[in-house]
Amino acid sequence: MVTPQQRDWVRREVTGMYLRNRQQGHAAWAKRDYDFVCPSTGTYPFQWLWDSCFHAVVLSHLDIGRARSELESLLANQQSDGFLGHVTFWQREKFEEIIKTYGIAFRTPYLSDCIQPPVFAEALDAIDRRGGGDAYLKQMLPRVSAAYDWLDRMRDPDQDGLIAVVQADETGLDHSVKWDELFQVKAVTLEEFQKAWDRVAKPYDAYGRDHAKMFASDHFIVEDVMVNSIYGLNLQLLAALHGKAGDAANQKKYQAMADRTFQALLKKCWHEGDGLFYDLAGHTAEKHLRHDTFTALMPLVFPQLPKDKAARLIARLEDPKKYAARYPVPTVAMDHPRFEPGISGTKLVWRGPSWMNSNWYLARGLKAHGRADLAQRITDASVELVQKSGFREYYNPLTGEGHGAEDFSWTGLVLDLVEG
């Protein structure tokens, strides 16, 4: 159990990191000021979409004004059709050398042309619950809603309720073991993955990144369980926020969308034999990608998940051969043949180490299914990770050693875990 002293320590340390990683200034290209927390000043100095939403959640505990500014800066350059790119390069001119290391599709020199998991409603909900104010809610709701409308319109062409990504990094899980066969990599190396990304994404440039052509090409069309669990959960929250704002019509609309997504996950992604939820690969084929990774557990975030399915997922989190590591939750089952607990020499991510955002989601899911005890175990271990290794991008689930970027801001989600 986290002690009051540990809780105070976490709050102080997160506050300090969010001051160090704060980015403020004026962007002449956008003709506006910006104020956001970057993921890491040394590696990721720009505003990244799902990172920023996580940062807004954390800031809602510390400074509600900064939480509002975080979301406002994220939505400032939303396109007229509702699209939100996954990176905004507010201060691009200061970091041209860093940008050269990124493999990103650009819509403009300052905006990317990719998506990330849509956490906008969770950010707005956290701000609203902690004093954002009714005026702010009503101001932001149409903009947040437009982002989900774009995803429904552009990324769900078969209207089954599941949105698709068109390249691996749109999930945020760049090098996951889930992609190895789909990418047809010859070896598990950064070079091989880069070649695979190029095979997928380069043809999109010739299409002008036209969605119909990208889907028709079927280079990499995946309905990812994690992305859609986040999408469905956020649609539920969006419906509730519209209800609070007195908009019954939109409450009904977004709840219906959320229900459709949840039912599609149950119908299409659940594998009864394995007791896991699997991603669907292929525009029309929708073939299960059968890998035991944390994303197969993500529908735990839905309180309405049938008890029998929830029990099978929870059993994996308690299994010392699967996910019950000393420092949970490993992002790949520990008995998976490609489980890699550390960084090794490949510099590939999401192949085993524990990340704070996945801990955050799974702990919340466990609470929703009456397992506050196991959620507390994850919270306690998460605090230990930060005390042992600092705010790192990810951690070895066996030793607690930190890897990746230092002062990594979304690891501040440990504060939300502690605050409960």
C-alpha cells in the first residue's frame, strides 16, 4: 500500500518534472501562443497527441489552468474536418536535427498526418471532474466530438464500430511483436523495421495519403484492440459529458457509437480458445493477430465486459508465467518466445518492458471488475519503479531498471494511480 509519504513524494516529483518539461512560447506560423508539457526535452520536445492527453490528466491534479491550456494547445490546430495530427511541431525551427531522426508523415511542416490512440475525452473528463468549469466543457465539447466524428467517418469504412490504423506507429506501439509477421521482417532489428515501415508508408505519399486509396492498397490495415478499447471507452465518456452539458441528442449518439465498438470487440476480436482479444489485420480479411500482449487484455477497461471473459483476462495478470512480474505489467507475456524484458541492442520498443500508461489502463480496468487488490499491487509496483529508476520511458519488468527517454512525462500517470 502506498504510504502518505510516498504519495507526497510522487506529487512533488511529478510537479518538478512537469515544470522542467513545460514548453511555452509564440508560434508565428500558427499566430498563437502555446503552453504544453513535452514528453521529454531531450528526445521528444514537441506536442504528441496521446502523451498530451495523459499530461492533461496528470495536470488536472496539479494545476487546472495548465490542464486546460494543455488540451487547448493540442486542439488549436485541429483541421476543419475534425482531424487531429499526432504531433504538433510548435517550435520546429529550434529542433531540426531531432526531426531528422523521426519517420513521420507531414500534413504541413508543423503538423503530422497520422493519428494516435484517441484519448481526448479522457483528458476533458479529468479536467471537468477536477474543476474545469461548465463554460470550458461547453467550449471544448464540439471540438473533441469532431475528432471522434472524423475517426468514425475516415477510419471505419465498413462501419462495424472498429477504427483502423494504416501504419504501426499510429497505435503508439511501434515495434510490437504483434507486427513481426505482418511486416515480414527478416530479423528483429531496427533496420528491418525501418525497411518494413517504408514498404508500408512510402506508397501512401503517391496516393496523397487519400484514405480510400490507402485502405484499398491494404499495406497495413489493422483494427487494433488497444486503440479500439481506448476509442470505445472515450466514446462512453464523451456521451456522459454531453449528458452533463444538457445535450441529450449527442449523448445518445455517442453512446450508440460506444456500444457498437464494444459489441464489435466482443464479436470480432475475442478468441474463445485462447481467452484473449486479438487485433484484426486486413481491410477485408480481418485475420486475428494471435499474440499474447497486454493489448489482448485491454477490454478490461469496459465495466460491462462479461464476467467470464474478464475472469480469464485477470487470471493472466495473476499468472507468474504471463504478466505477474516483479514490476508489472510487462507489455508481452513473459512466456512469449519473443519477450524481451530490457532494451538489448535492438532499440526496439513494446516487446516486453513495462510502461506506465498500460499500467494505468489495466489498473483502472481491474478496479472496474472488483479487483482493487490487484490494481493496488500494480500501483505500488509503479511507485517503486519511479523511486528506483526515475521517470523513464519504460522499465524492465524483472529488475525495475529504467530505459528510454529520461524525465518521460506520461510516466507522471503514476500520480493519477496514487490519487485513485
